[in-house]
Amino acid sequence: MYLVGVDLGGTNIATALMDDKGNIIARRKTDTEAGKGPEKVMQNMIDCIYDVLGDKGIDSIRGIGLGIPGLVNPPKGICLFAGNLGWGRNIPVIDRFAAEFKVPVFMDNDVRVATLGEKHFGAGRGVDNLICITLGTGVGSGIIIDGKLYRGSTWNAGEIGHTTVFKDGLLCNCGNRGCLELYVSATGIARRAREYIQSGNFTLMAELVGHDLSKITSRTVSEACDLGDRLAIYIMEETAEILGIAVANYVDILNPELVIIGGGVSLVGDKLLVPLRRFVEQRAMRDLGKMVRIVRAELGDESGMVGAGALVMENMGLI
């Protein structure tokens, strides 16, 4: 028997067929098409599940796990709000999949699901107190305390991306100002790079994108760092400092053994992680900052779909 894990992202839907040991048997990716509304997105997810099943058929799967971005209520099977998808309030999710496949369906926030993947099959194996932070289009986190995923009183713990790092900062789509997500996400890094260039700072980044600043991404910043570009290096250091403030707060409050950094921005590697470790050690309480380890996620872009499979395993007592 198999499990299906689905990771719903703002751009792509990643789906895996897995065995009960966490091994991926088959995987598929398709466009989210978020602009076409939740019904179209869920149909794309369903089509991707059928695609990954191939000739195995629905009867071969024990359950389906879904990682859904934004605020969710897993017991009720609804997405409360997903700003990055453009979803409004209280979108029913589980009922759609349960009616289609007639198997147990479980859902949770996409970052908490990715945290489960890293806990059981990635960088967090054997660690009972950890935080997993994902840096992508948005910023989120999952928290493991004493070996268990911590969800909070309304199932939405870990929204580190919407903690305030600048009291009079930019207006976020959550309604707050100065949210971490606006500065250290992939889009936030790219926006800051464009602003620095438009302010007259010299950089190789403009040449890397043919002077079309709309094409600048966090990867552009990383590539310019490798070329020794002073502005790009400054932006990466500044990103590490802003993120380090938020991580140090987490470290002081939760005292984790491990902080895992995932998501697309984490692919820049030591250019971010080395200064991040330094800033966390400077900002956190002395003993806590020195003992915590900060590492890159091991599962990469598979953490979400593997974690969605792990969500099924946890709920069915397989792990």
C-alpha cells in the first residue's frame, strides 16, 4: 500500500507517491494556476494525484496528505486564509478530496508539513526540539517540541513571517506593518535589491539581468555575491541580520537544539547561513545562542510532499 503527499505552492503543485518508509516511488509537478481560483487549484491537485498514481489505482493508497499555505483549520478541513494564493475565507479542502478518492485525507499548513518531513526523513532526524523556517515567496516556520509538532490553540503556530521586525515598516498583505516576510523572503530580497539599485548604488546585478530590474531575483543576488559584488554581499548580510533577529527571539523563547533553514532562498547556502549563525549568536542569550545549531534543510524542494506523506503516517500510527 502507498501514501500520497501533496505540497501546494503559489507557483507549483508537487505530488509524491510514497511507501510507508518515506521512500518516493513516483513524483509529479504541475502549475498551480492560483489566479483561476480555489476550485481550479484543487482540480489541478486532484489531476496531479491521478497522474502520480499511474496504473496503480486508488485502491493502492492508504491515505492522502495535503500541505496547504496560509492559515488552516485541519480538524474542520478548511483553509481559513491564504493571501499568497489569493484565497478568501474558509475554503473547504478536505471534503473535496475525500469525496473524490474515498480514502482518509489529512491536511495542515505547508510549512508545518515540511517540518514533519525534515523531522522524520531529513535534517531533523533524531532531534526532539527544533524549528524549521522556510524562505520562499513567503516565510513560515514549524515547531517541534519534545518530538511533537506544535500547532497552537487554533492550529496556526509558527507564523514567524508575520512577526514584526520594523515597527513602521512596509504594509503586509496580512494587515500588519514591518513583517519579516517582506524583507527576507525571495520576493523581499529581490525588492530590496531593486530599491538599492534605483537609489544609485553600483552593482553587477543590473548587468546580470540585462538592465531589466524586474528580472532580479534572490538568485541574481546570490550570483552577484559569487562575483564579489559589494552591494549583493551587503544585501545578503542585511538579510541574515534581519532574519537573525527573528531567529534569536525564537531561540530565546523555545530553546531549540536545531534550526533548519529551508525554501528556495536556502539554496544560497553559506552566503546566508554563515552570517545568520553569527547574528543569532550575537542576538540570542549567550548560552542559548552558542548551543543551537543552524543548518540547511536536507530534503530541498521535496520536503513539502514528503512531509505531507509523513502527516498521513503520523495520523495512521505508522511513525
